[in-house]
Amino acid sequence: MRFARGTRSVAEMNYLLRTIVLAAITGVVVWWTAFWNDRLQEHERELEQRDQQIQVLEDEVLEKEKQIEELETAIQLLKIDHRVARIEVLRQDPAPDGEDEIDTTLRFQELGPDGEPLGPGRILTIRGSRAYVEALVIKFGDEFVEQGDALKGSSICLFRRIFGEAQSPQDGEELDAYGARPLPYSPEREESPPGDQVWEKFWDYANQPKAAEALGIRAIHGEAPFMELRPGKSYRLELRASDGLSIITER
């Protein structure tokens, strides 16, 4: 009877020991599993944060690229030259009055935005070999040019007259009347920016900067670039979107 009781006591001890070991192993497994789950979740959170940071950086890069592209476009727009007229030298002859001067006969041809002639052109004679082209020029704010504004996206000009160095401007050949629309904005075309009232009162706006600024005008004044003309040559007049007139030799 004592032996049986002792045997049961050992069995119980073994069972208890196995239970304790199993519980310990289970606890270790649970702890280890929880530990690695925490580490895995932490790693996933780090990856998620890193992905978010990468996305933010990618968005910033795209935004910077967009800004650079817009800036490059703006710079290109500011530098665009528009062909506005052509001068063809037909001949140069001694002045008929016997003075030591020459007369230059030329064809003055205004051009449209597409570079095509507007009207038949005019054949004119000036005294001297250097031709001065007088024009009224309106320059708009750079923001309109940068945005490619349909009406104010480029400087515009009204040709007044052309004269040689051996004659006074008043004796030159008139091209367009003061107050008239520039030929590219003739009545059958769209309204001339910034409106007929500016051409009609050009010098009033030139002397009232606030009124001109209210219309988006950056500068409004006259210009008279000149070029020494040679027989058989042709020259084009260009108007930079953000600037004034230039005379360029074509051939």
C-alpha cells in the first residue's frame, strides 16, 4: 500500500514537472512569437513611413520639375521674336538735286503673326543709305508674356514712318497714321490689345504710368532703330515678346 502511494506521488511529480516544462515552453513560444510580431509590425511601420517619405520626396521632385519646366517655358516665351515687317532694298541712286547724297528706294512690307505679308506693301524712297524706322511700342508685363496671354502675350507696335539720315523725321515717309490700329489688328481682325483707346491717346498713356499699368502695360514709348541699307539686301524687323524692335539682315 505504501509503495502504491509512493508510485502515485512520483507520477504526480512527473506530471507536475512536465506541466511546468510545457507551460514554460509555451510561455517562451508565446513571448517569442509576440516579440517577433512586435518586431515585424515595427519593421512594417518603418517600411510604411519610409514609403511615405519616398512618396513625399517624389512629389517634391515632380513639383520641382514642373516649376523648372514652367520657368524654362517662361524664359522661352520672353525671348520669342515675332517677324513684323520686311524691308527690301530695290536700288540706290545719286540724289537728283546734285547734292552729295543718295536716294534709297525700298519696299516696306508688314507681316502677320504667321510671317505672311499683310497687304501689298509700299515702295518708298528715302534720302540717304541709313533707314530709321520710327514706331510706337507697347510692352506688357512679363507675367502676361510668361502665361502666353492671347492679347497681352507679346509686345506690339505701330509703325509711324521711315526716313533716311539725310532728312528730318518730319520729311520721312508715313507708314501708319497716329491713332490708327496696327495693320495686324485691322478692323476685320480681332480687337487690338489693349484697345483702340490706347492707340488714340498713346502719349497720354505714356505720361500716365498708373493708367497704363492698370491695362497691364509695362512700358509705352517710341522707338527708331536704324540700319545702313545695301543694294539687293533685305532686312526683317522683329519684335521680341518682352522687348522692342530689332533689324536683322536676311540676305
